[in-house]
Amino acid sequence: MKNSQEISHNGLLWVNVTKQAEKELEEVRKRFNFEEQDINESLPPFQRAKIVKRNDYYFMVLHFPVFDRETRRLGFTEVDFFLTQNVLVTVHSNHLAVVDKFFNECKKDENILNSFFSGTAAHILFELLNQLLDAIFPILLHVNNDINTVDKKLFTRMQDKEMVEEILRLKTNIVTFRRTMQGHRTVLERLIMYAGRELDLVSYQNYINSLREFTNEIWHMLESQKESINALHETNESLVSLRTNQVMKTLTVISVVTFPLTLFIAWVDVKARGNVFEVIPGGFLLVTALLLVGAACMIYMFKKKEWM
């Protein structure tokens, strides 16, 4: 098939399907006698992370993060695994370079091929999962760098709208990241619990320990990032509120100062027997002086009471 490649060595077979389409998956179902329900769940839309034990194989669904450099948004993609003692079938949308890289290395390098195509097909699966989880750490570091950048710019004169958009983007990315990774530990533990003797998982205890460490470390980093971005969000909200209060305070002071002065101007300008501008010599200068003195007195009072 056009969107399917395979490697066979030492009695083990890895079939790598790079398109989640009905045609490709129907071929896989017929060839390996997989259940139609599992084949349907390998088609879009994405399913929840899970593992199911069938009579003669294991069906596993995992999600992995994908970072879009243009939008700087984090998404995720699904990888489906069909595992037997001697066969591993991976189904994905070809968005993970790690899978293709490992597949091509096995195909071209005989030493790598001999290293991982030994024992049971679980050996290939664990090495692939190990590389997939290892590839997640650069994305985590990228998110950390973004959080640090926001932290440094938080108390600068960066526009409030830009800062809010950046913080919300990071919060969305972290939420997506957590949703992507939250099922990994459960699936791994259930695989270990469900696995029969045919997979010989005892021989791959080092892999299992490594995968456990990876999933725990990733989750702890995500927890830390969640707390950090929430703290930055709250701090930014406080700063925005403080700036808004300062603006409102300034506008209020201006209103309070100008209103009585405007009222005074209207009063002295009332034409009864004559207004101050006409009756008193230098009336305009006198009124101006009174306005300035009145404004100064009110501003002094506001400062003394620490209202401004």
C-alpha cells in the first residue's frame, strides 16, 4: 500500500501505516484479523487514550503533542498501536517525525535493526514509546521559555492586550498538553497489568522503568507550568486592575476639580445687573486667579488625603 510500510526481521514484523483512512485500515483488518470496532476507532475523530485486550492482540491509543510554529499553538495527534507477540502495527497521521525517523533507521541500519527486532514485538513498541516521550521534552522547554519571557515582560510597559493574549495562549497550550498526556501513565500501567506471558515484559523492565520516569517527569513539569502560568495570569489581572483604578482615579480627580470651577464660571457670568467681567476692572484676571487657586487647593487636599 502507498501509505503503509513494513519491516520484517528475526520473526518480528512492524507495519507502519501513515494515513488514518478507511482503505488502509481495512487492508490491515483483513490481513491481521483485527476487530472492526478497533479499526473504526483508529479513524478520525480522535479517541480517548486507552488500552484494550483482545483474544489475540492488544489495541492501544495514545496522544502526543504537536507544536505549530506559525500559530505558536499546541495541538495533538493520535497514534494507534496493535500489538501481538510478533507483530506491531502503528497507525498515525504522519505528524510525528520521531516515528518515521525510527522506522527509517531500522530499515537502513542493520545494527539498529538487530538491536530492536529481537525478543517480542513489545521490544519495538517500548523503544518507539521511549523515543516519542523523549521528543516531548523540547516542547516542554519551549513552553518554559515562553513562561519565562512573559514573567520578564510582565512589569514592563507592554500593552495589556498583548500580554493578556500571550498569557491566554500559554494557558491554552498547557491545558492541551495536560489533556494529551494525562492518559499515558494509566495506559502504560494497564498494558503491564493486562500483558500475558507471550509479550515477555519481564525482559523489558528497564524500558518500563524509563517510561514510568518519563511520564512522571513530564506530568510534574506540566503541573509546575500550570501553577506558574496561573500565577502570572493572576498577577497580570492585578496589574491591569491597578492601572484601570489609576486611570479612573485620575479621571475622577479631573471631574471633581473641573465641576465646581465650571459652576463658578457659570455663576460669575450670569447677567443680572452686570457680571464681574464687565463691572470690575481686570475681572477676567481676577476670575482666572480664583480658578487657579481653587484648583490648587483641591489638588492639595487630594494629595494630603492620599487620594492621588
